[in-house]
Amino acid sequence: MVRRARKNTTNPLFVVTNNGQDVEEAESMIDALIKKFGLGPILEFFETVIQMIMEQVGGMVALELVRGVLDELVDVLERILKLVDPVLAFSFIKR
């Protein structure tokens, strides 16, 4: 008896926005959440701010300061995620 290898097929994720007017494919669950809640522009803003801050970092002390600020930001986002959806937070946060 010969066994054939099965392909791991998964259903693609789609995000429906604008009361069913727009449908977009998402690459992952996180991407789906970002698209569903319209967080793309906010994430782009944070990325731009972090890039601007990192351009100003000149030494180890400044890098540690930036790291501390980013750690605080991540902690706040984790607390918000735990309040919004504790089950989802449990699957993402590995502490």
C-alpha cells in the first residue's frame, strides 16, 4: 500500500469591511485583525515615529532610553489586548 503525501491546505482568510462592500484577503490572523479594525494607518504612524526616534539615537544611553519607551508601549498594548479579548491575548503573549 502506497501512502500519498497530503498537502496542508488551509482556507484563506478574508476580511469584510464597509458593511460588506469591500473584501480583502488577509495573510494571517494578525493581518486580518489589522484590516478589520482599520489599524493600518495607526501602525504606519507608529513605524514612522519609531524610525524618526531611531535616527536620533547616537549612543548606548539613548538606545536604552528608546528601548524603555518601546517596552512601556508594548506593555500598554498587551494590557489593552487582555482587556479586549483575553483568549486572543493568551495565544499571542508568551510571558
